[in-house]
Amino acid sequence: MRVSFVVRALALLGPVSAAFAQTPTAAPAASLAPLTVDKIMRDPAQWIGTAPSNIYWGEDGKRIYFSWNPDKNRRDSLYAVAPSGGTPRKISFRDQLNLPPSTGVYDQKFARKVYEKEGDIYLLDLKTNKARRVTNTAERESDAAFALQGQLVSYTRGGNLFTWNPANGETVQRTDFRKGNNPTKGSPTDQSEKYLKAQQLALFEVIKQRDKDQQDRQRVQKALNKLRPKAIYLGLKTVRNLQLSPDGRFVTYSLVQEPGSEKVAIVPNFVTASGFTEDLSTRTKVGAPQTAMELGIYDIGRDTTFVLGYRDLKGLDEQPAYRKEYQLKAKAPTAADSTKTAKNAPQKAEKPATELRRVAPFGPFWSDNGERAFLVMRSADNKDRWIVALDPNTQKITLLDRQRDEAWINGPGIGYGAGNVGWLPDNKRVWFQSEESGYSHLYTVDVTNQQRKALTSGKFEIQKAELSKDKKTWYLSANKTHPGEQHFYRMPVSGGQMTQITTLPGAHEVTVSPDEKTLAVRYSYSNKPWELFVMDNKPGAKMRQLTNSLTSEFKSYAWRDPEVITIKARDGADVYARLYRPANAVAQGPAVIFVHGAGYLQNAHKWWSQYSREYMFHNLLADQGYTVLDIDYRGSSGYGRDVRTGIYRFMGGKDLTDHVDGAKLLTEKYGVSPQRIGIYGGSYGGFITLMAMFTEPDVFKAGAALRSVTDWAHYNHGYTDNILNEPYNDSIAYARSSPIYHAEGLKGALLMCHGMVDTNVHFQDIVRLTQRLIELKKENWELAVYPVEDHGFVEPSSWTDEYKRILKLFNTNLKSTPSGATGTSTGGN
């Protein structure tokens, strides 16, 4: 996760002292200035700053490059600093033009790098640091790579594959993909047409001679065409991911079929430069047809093409377990039929008919010696991932690994695509990450005998994994010591002991130098924003600070180091949370629970929060006597598969009861009044806030729901389909998970805030809920709209207005409400 923050450029410093990492405290020391909403919601670049980000090493290892903004400009600039220290230097635009980008592809010996820059391809010799320009065209080239074991450079232009030979400068077009269908060719096929043509040739000598000339030209052209790539007609499909096999015999490519002109949601933009309302075309909604992919293989030697088949893939006909709740032949319940509870679903299940699921292939990934390849294949419902060996000569696939999850496949190093995969140096074993054990770990499988091995194990996650240049060592990032810490490790390539390199509590984002002797580390702690450090690549080496970004004004307040605690949930699970406590807590005092957004995100950790404004607001609340609890509820990242998928088919289930259990802990252990607990959050946090106010009204007396999802049937497909399936196939899941169906339960004071040009959670969402509240004759709610804001607010004035409303909501209904009373006012600004 990346966080833009922090400011003021000063040159720096020596080893980090032990004082940098603080122990948890209940309250800050005396601060020079009290916190106010106006202060903490200002532009962070102006009063806090911008943390270093996008860190990478120069190819020679003499400079570390990063984005930074110590001058408080509108945008970050590129800076460089020597690993030995000194003052970071801004890189001029002219100098940037001569720098290779941080991205690119290295050859097997790490002697050369090929990359795209400004739409052209370059080849960099890392020994001489000289770049050769491969292309110089008005048309964009991309997807630069090495081909034929490094003998050629490959790239794509206009949807076709080209290669360039560094030895002689020769460019060869390897494919000839064309839009549309193959035009009609050859002689007529209709019998009447054949008769007429034969008659013309018999009657007219000149026609006969011209026809012979045309046939001669076609024979010559056919002979010439053997030297050119085969014309491959795509119809309505497009191609991506073109690759030349290491032996040069095959071109593989992804055939992509777009769903067509589906209806998309329109977001009106009312406040524009033109003075007219301008419509923004955004996205489809969950359940809309999705892009389909296949793997195409062009056999150059046989001058023919194939589309890979996968009908025999193990489990391809296995249907999701949730469908057993429905009668396949009966009419599926509509959303209106199932708005109350899941008991409206048909009780008798019938065996579903055999149906092969769609599959998306990723790859192929070739071994270093070019002799073997594998694919990663994902089912369209994202409940299966297969790793298969591929023989392009026979178009045969062999199963190496299958991961099945009745919820959905994801997790660190896995994601929604190919994930983190590759070959070990023996060219026989494939490595990958899997959540088979319940946590994302490293595995290998031997393609010759399908034997699998776990390289890491335990109740922690491998969050990043890469091999050293010599492929003898793993470099790993993991939360092995604590779910709220991220450390850097090394491990032998075949597994064994993980040796911890970094030591300070917090998070370490590590970039290894080209010679692998030094580490650039982006480090932060709970109350210390991100800074750039450098250290030797040795266990326990001291980190030396290279940037100093904090302003005196920001440092004038003693920011709390929140306690990271665990809550024992009702089902026995340990739920992690951040706790902010007032310096002088009073018995039966007020409390606020914060709900982070995104669902799959971690915030109860020991590094600088992505929710920096909220973190500062929680310090302000604690200063005013509130106890604040920030929970990594079910569905959060960092805790393994069971937590990640704990919300499957019921958002607002365990994720909400975790907050109810948190409220109970506040009353039983921390002296909070059960009548003075509020809740707030944005996006997914806004959704949970609505569900809390509607379905647990006796627990939460006031809530602020920001940019909230109110009906999951109106959200996007990529996120929602994984968790709730399609609305027309699993309407029960949508009905119990969508706040709009539970609005009649509102009792406490509700504030809703939403940007009117939100292209993620559309403003239509909150408008529909507003109408529902009007029809239900609810009175204790308020809607604040922000005409120029998208999903993530940008303008400090909007942040300030929003959080003044939130603070007044809580002060009115929690802080000044007598014990036992129920607040009803949402307050104003």
C-alpha cells in the first residue's frame, strides 16, 4: 500500500535511534497547539508534506530515485540521493529524458535491459550504460521483451508482434492480425455461378486469357506470401499478450471477446467550466456480461492457428455450492421476493445440470532454457485456479495444481490474474503462491512428476516474493512476527529458515540494489509517516535515514501511538483493532468506532495509516474525551483466507458483528457507556455504518455514512460478483447484504455524505436510499452532498465541511446525551 504524505526537505541523518519506534501510550504528551478540524483537514502537502514514494535504484546502484514534494508544489517531482546520504537532488526535466524508466525487462544474465519510453523501444547495455533506440515511429510500440534466448528484442505495434535483431538491425513482422472476417476468396461455389463462369470462359477468348493471367498472379503472390506471416482474421475479437516462443516456432496470444455495447451508468457533473451539466459515462453494474478470453497459438512452421481447448480440465463442470439452495428448474426469486430473509429461498434443491464454466488463461510462462511452459487458468466465477503445463506442439495441457475456494480465489501474491509465479533455476519446478493452508505461502511443483512442496508455512502471509539474480535466494516480505508488522526476509531457494533482515516495529517496503548488497527501505511506524532509509542487506543492520519530511507544525503535536489489541468475537475468532484512549477518561464516557473502507484492507497495524486524516481525527476525538476503536473486521487483509472470505454471501454479517462485539468490549473493559457509542466510515465503511444503524439500532446511537454502498446490485462486477455471486443467481445474498432493504430499522441519528460526481459508488446509490427513508417516514437523518467531489475527496474545503458535520453529530448525540437517552439530532455544520 502506498501513502502520499509528509513534507519539508532537509538533508539527513545517521542511524535510527531506538526512540524512533515508540511503545503504545494511552494519550499524548502536552502538545503545543490543540487539534481542530480546520487544521487537520488542510492540504497535507502544505502543512504535513508528501512522503517519498515510487522508489527505485539507478541501474548502476549509485543513486536511489523517488517521487517527493518538499517544495509544496501542486505535484511531486523526481528526486535522487546517494545511498551514502547527502541532500536529495531534484532531477530536471531535461535529465529525466535521458534516464531509463524503472520498469523494463532484463535478459537472463542481467547484462541488458529493454524498455518502452514515450511510445518507442530502447535497448540498454548495463555495462556501458548506453541505450540504443530500437524504434522511432509515430505509432506506439509497447510490451518490450527479449526473444529467442536473448538474441532478439520483441515488441508489439498496432496489435502485431515484431522482432528486432541487435546484431544486424533487421526488423521482422511476426504476425499479421486483421480486423473483421476473411473476405470471400476462390472460385464461385453456387452451381448456377459455376455454369455461368464456364460459359463465359468458353465463349470469350479475352475473358479466358484474363482469367489465366489472374490465376498466374495469384500463384506468384501465394509463393511470396510464404515469406510473410499468415493473415489471421479476428472477427470482432482483439489480441493481447503476444509472445514468440523461445525456439521461434510459435506465437501465443490472448483472444479477447468484449461483451459488446452494454448499458452503463451515467453520472451527471453539475458544476463544470462550461456552465452546462456534463454526463460522465462510468461502468456497468454487477451481473453484466464480462470480457471472455481464450489462448490462441499460431504455429509458424505449419502456418496454422489453434485455440486452446480445456474441456477436460479437472473440476470445470463443478458448480458453486450455493446453488444447492435454489431449485434450478424453479423461477429464481427476485430481489423483491427475498427482501426479508433468506428463508424466502426455495427449500428443495435439485441437482444442477452439467455446465462447463468459462476460463481465462494467463501466460504462457517459459522456462529459462525454453523447453517448457505453463499457464495459469482462472474460472470466470473465480472459484478455481489451475496451473497447467503447456505443450504448444500438441496443444495439450497437464494439470500441475488446482486451488478451489467456494468463496473466491485471491490473497497476497495471488490476486485475480496470473499471480506471483515463475520457474526455479532447474527449469523443472514451477513456483507460485497459494492459500491452500489458509494463508498465502510459497509452493513449488515439479512438471515432470507433479510433486508439490510447500516452501513456507505458518499462520502468517507471504506478501511479496522474488528471486535473487542468481536464483539461489528468496527475498520475502511477510507479517510473520505480528499481523500488524511487515518485515523483509531471505530464504534458500528450496526452502528452509526465513532469516529476518529488518528489525524495527512497523512496515518496511524494500527495494534491493542492483548488486543486492544494499536495501532502500520506505519505512513508517504508527505515529511516524513514511520516510526513505537505506541499510546493508544483512540481518539487523542499522537503517540510515535519507529524507526528513515532517514540518515543525506537524511535529508540534504528540501524535498517539494507538494500542493494537484483539477482540474475542462471538465465534471465537481474534479480531485485531487499534484503540485510542483519552488522557483523562471518565466513567461511562462516549466512544466512536471507525470502519475502514475497501473491505479487503488492513488498518489495525503498526505503520502510518492510509487513513491519515481519520487517524488525526481520532487523535482529536480522544483529546475531547472519546475512546476510539478502529477494527480490522472480517473481510480485512493481512489475516489469511478465513478472514478474507468471512463475508462471503453476507456483507453486513460477521463484518458487522465484529463491530458489535467491539462495542461490547468498550463497555465491559474500557468504561464506555453503552448509550454513547457512535460509528462512522467511508465507502465499505459507510456501508457497514448503514447496516449498523439499520440492523443494530440499540448498539449504535449515531452514525456517519460516507460515500456508502446502499445496494450491492448497483455496484461493479469485479468486486461484488466474487463476494455475492450474480444478483440473478443469488438474490438472497444481495437482499440480506444491502442496506436499502433494512432501512426501516433506523432509530438513532444518521448523517450521510456523498460526492455528486462519484464514479465508483454512484450518487444514485444515496439518492435511492434517501427516497426509501422518505417513504418510511424516517426523520432523524441528514444528507450532505458535495457537488465537485468524486469517491475520494480532494478539496480541503470538502473534507473540512464533512468532518465538522461528523464531529457535531457525535458531540450532539453522544457526548452531551445523558446516560440512557437516545439522541435524535444529526446537528449541522
